[in-house]
Amino acid sequence: MQGATPHAVHALSLDHPSPAGHKAGVQARVRSAASERRRKSILDAALACFLERGVAATTTEEIRDRSGASIGSIYHHFGDKEGLAGALYVEGIRSYQEGFLRVLGRHRAARPGIEGAVRYHLRWVAENPERARYLFTVREPQMLGSARAEVRDLNRRFYGAVEAWVTPYMRARVLRSLSADLLQALWFGPAQHFARLWLAGVAPSGLARARDLLPEAAWRALRRG
């Protein structure tokens, strides 16, 4: 390019990648999307198998047959069956916690935050019954073997954020000053119990009725005075 400075030529080359470079980028994105779809299909198949048979009784071959993925693909993405079980647990916990903190962060007053969090809890269970059932009911030891550190890190950040939200209201004497275990029990104990009954099919009152009653019950249990 006549008259162009080296800097200008360099800038133009960055603005206009070569056709070969563009094609390679497109191919990489396509491969990444296909890999993510395969990973999700394996997770979905594993979740169904684990809920039907339990982690211990499920075989990798059953997950392969249900997902349509190869054994090699399963091991590539998750290492082994226990890694897959742990990944399911981590993804469920992360999904729940991220949504919970978004709801809590939208509120700048104690009562809407307390009640909104209970409504979120019940809504998440209603929208994710299989994942909720897995998180609530699957307790086989190997499930968390490979994911224990990640779960611990997620929980540390989550409970730290919740504590940071509630502490000012406790100091201002809006909420009762409670230890974390009692706070959690009073805030979510009834909703958690109801969710377990609902997932088991033995909650005739229904989630809509629970959403009407349990948020206010949590507020009454936690407010001071």
C-alpha cells in the first residue's frame, strides 16, 4: 500500500483478517458449540439414569446408550462416572446459587429480600424438578468425590454473599441476630421441607399455595419484634 506507514498497515491487517483466519475462527466456534451440545446431552442422560437407578447402580454404558455419545466422549468431558455425577451436582448448585444471589441483590430492604428469596427457592424447584430432586435426594458418597473442592468454593462464596446482605439488617435490628445455621433453618426450612414433599408427589396444597404462605412465614420468623 503506497504511502501507508508500517503502523497503518499493521492496523489494517488487524481490522481485516485473512479469509483463512476467518474460516478457522468459524470452524472453532462450530466445534465448540457441538462439543457443548454433546456435553449437555451427556449430562441430561446421566441425570435421568441417576434419578432412576442411583449413581452406584448406573453404568457408563447406560449413559452412553441414552445420550448417543461415545464412551470416549464421556471420558473426555468428565473423566469417569463419578466425575459426571460431580459435574451434575456442581452445575445444579451453581444454577441455584447464581439465581438466588441475583434475586437477593435486587432488593434494598429486608422484607422484600427475605420473601423474594423464598419465592425464588420454590420457583427454581418448580422449573428444575429433576435437578432439584438430584440435589435434594442423591447423597451417595462418590457423587462429590471429584467435585468436593469446587462445591466447597461455591458454597463459601454463596454464604459469604448472603451474610453480607443480611448482616446490615441484623445490626440495624430489623432482623433477628442469628447464627448461620438458625438463619438458614428459619428462612428456608419450611420451603425446603415443602419442596421435598412436592418433588415426592405428596404435597396436595401445591406450589402456588406455598408461594402465597411461606415467604411471609419466613419474614415473620426472622424479623425483630
